[in-house]
Amino acid sequence: MFKPMQELTIEKGVETEKAKSKVYLFLGALGSGKTTLINNLSQNFPENTLVIINDVGSINIDVSRINGLDTIPLQNGCICCDDTNSLEDVLKKIKEDERQGTIRNIIIEPSGIAGGTNIKKILNRNGFETKTITLVDENHFEQRTDLEKRVNENQVKVADIIGKTWNNGENTESVENWIKDIAPGIEIVDIPTGDDKEKFRGLWEKLSEPTKENISNTRKTVFKILDNTHTHNTLSTHSYETDISKFKLEEIINILGDNLIRAKGVLAGGQEFDYVHGSLNFGEFTDKSGHFNLITSTDFDENILGLNLKEKNMETNNYNLSEMLDFSKSEEKINILLRQYNERNEMNFELENLNNSLKNAKTEQERQDISEKITKLKFTQDKLGDDMKYDNPYIWVEYKIQAYAGGAGEIKTINDFRTHCNKPDYICGKRLDFLNKYLKEKYDLDIMDDNSVDGNEYLSEFLENGIIKELSQNKEFMEKWLSYEYFMRGDEVAKWKNYVKN
């Protein structure tokens, strides 16, 4: 349950003369599994637990992923440096209630770019007993940037216990040696995977043990030295409230490449996703609208992502003409479209199975659940279709040849192409009509007339004559083609709805 900080009211909890609210601080690199761990441990939390979440970006995604607990989002910056005041205000409110006899179990999850030193100083200054667990991501350890490793090193230095996540066994020895060099003698545990309730209960009992007082002088000294170290400020964060498909997400990941450290959010259709250093995972379907955060090593020009952002005038040209005229990228774009086509076909197969399951559903609840899955999957499929755009006619025609090869609707000849496109109000019919108009005007060719172009000619051979390639690099033609292919009505993708066939 989300609770704005100014509306925080704390129900009566444990009341003893000596009792104090206990803080559990969860540190770890971006994508190391802090939110997942909190959710897995939550079944063991006392009823009076409050979760304070600090996420980077203008959208607090992590707070929406905490299940069944009171949460307070802190969103004005990183609470280890930029937004310490918000954390102080919450802690003072909790202390005030504590003096009235109300004790809370407090979970704090800062952003993965928070070193933790300043947070612990604030907690100590406000009189809180704190147990700190730092997560170290074993699987992505080698891929982490130097900046991330420096932040994670600081997180290890201020920890009471280390939890290894994403532990596939490949980097175990090197990661443990790295931890032991930084914090000799610290306890290291493997974070359970899956939903093993007994293991998570055991881990929570371990975290609930009193903090050991045997921190070495070396660790205390380092704690002081790093007080004002905020190297994470060089990272760049971008937040978006827009629907994207799985394929568009993968395209964004490919565009940003090694610059992308972390991505998380919700796809069109409500499915959650997480990306960290090459690992992309998809979660549950929710009723949330599309939104996501990107964290990169350096800033970038948002235009390279090709997003349909709501704040932009979407009836203007939503493309880069000079880039579209670069014909060398056509083959790459055809391959992208073919992958999208295969993804849509997989969704058709999944929809068929869901519809069969719906027919055999025995209870109303089962029917509702399946119907909801069908609705969300159709929405995702439609969004994928919206993302499929043909940046020039050569891409469009060559894609049609390859996508339908070997199937019942195979497009081999000019006649096959005519038949495929000859449907009332079919977008392909509009594309062909527009293309043919220019073929007639500039090359005295009519692709719809056997007297001009032999209907039995292979479409691939027609492409080889170079005319379609030439048109695909003609600025006048391409400006018009793209104005139809990328046409929007407000937030709605409206490809070719602004074109009227002759």
C-alpha cells in the first residue's frame, strides 16, 4: 500500500519501555535483486513493517513492485546525497511515533547507485539500530563498470552481512575473494532462488540477529573516508511513460549497447521486465500502463530510440529522413521485421491455445483469468504490429517475399504480390497504390498492368532491376512515403490513414 510521506500515520505496534524501531538497510548494485529479496522475505516481516523505497528516475518502479506492504517512495533524488532531507523527515516522523510507544519494523531500499555511507550516518544520527545487508551480483560481476564496482565496494564496506545473488557458480571464487579483500571476516550467504519459504525464513532470522560489534578499525576508517564520495552522479537516467513491445525493448537495448547498465519497467499489455548487463527477464502481467526507466553510463540523444513520446507532436515527422535515406541499413531492418513477424506468429499460436483453454474453463474465475490474458496478449500483439514500419519500399517488398516464403500465402510473383495487396482498405494496398503512382510517373511502369509488367515475373527479379532501390533513396518520394508510414493521430499509430487511394 503506497503512503505519501506527508500522510504517514503509524498504527499501534509493539509497546515496551526499551523497544526501538529496527531498520534493515538493503544495499546492492543496480539490478542485483534487492526488491525481489524484500518480496521473498516479506512473509516473515512483522505486521507493523514499513518499506521506504528510493528509486532513480522520475518513475518509482520499485515501489509498485513491493507486494502487500506499506511503502513510502522517496523520489527527489538519491537519498545518499541529493535527497537526504526526505529521508530525515520520514525518520523523524517515525521517531516521534516511537516516543509515543509505537514501534516499527523499517525496511529501506535505496537506489543501486547509493554507496550507503551517508544513509547509515543519517540513521545513526537519528538513533536507529540498523542491520545492513549488501547484495553482490555474482553473474554480472565481470560486466559491471568500474563506477558500479566502486559503489558496490562501498556498499560492501558498510555491510553487516553479504548476500550473493544471480549465483550460477561461475564467478563464485573471484567474487568471494573480492568481498574478503574489502571486508575481511564478514559473513557471506547465498540468497535463495525460487520460493523456498523455509530458506527465506532462515535468512530473515539471520538478519534479525543482533548486529555484531566486531567491525575492524580498517572498516571504520574507510567509512569515514568515503563520506563524501558520490561517483555515481556521472550516471544518466531517463524515464518514459509510453507503451513499447518486447521487440521495441530489445531494439532499445541493442541501440544503447554497452552504454546501458539497467532497464526496468512495464511493457505494453502490462508485463513487467528487468534488464541488467545483458540479461533480460520478463515478469508477471499487471494492470499497469507502459512505463520504464533507463540507466546508462553516459547521457545520450533520446531521438535515437525512436519512441512515440506523448509530449511530442506526433503528427509531425517522427523519423530522421537522412537516416532513412541511408540504404545500407535496409538489410538489417528487414531482419528486424522478420523477427517481429515470427514473434507475432508465436502470439497467434499462444492466443489459439488460450482460446481453447477458455472453451474448456470450468469456473467463472478461470474464465475471467484466461480472458484477461487474451486481452493483454492481443494488446501486446497490436502494439508489436504498430512498431512494424517499413522505412522504404525496398524493405517492404523484400520483407514480404521472405516472411511469406514456403507458406500458403507465398509471394513469389508479381501476381502473388497483387493478390496479397488487393484488399479493401488494406494498408499494403495503399502502399502499393502509392508506389505504383511513382512507378508510372517516373519510369512509365504500371505494376498492376500485365502489358507493362509481366504478372508471372518473379518479384525478386523485379527488385533486381534497381528501380525500387532508386526510389528508396529519392528524397521527394521518401518524404511522402514516411509521412504516411509514420502518421500518428495524437497518441494513436495511424499508418497510412492519411492516404487516399486513387
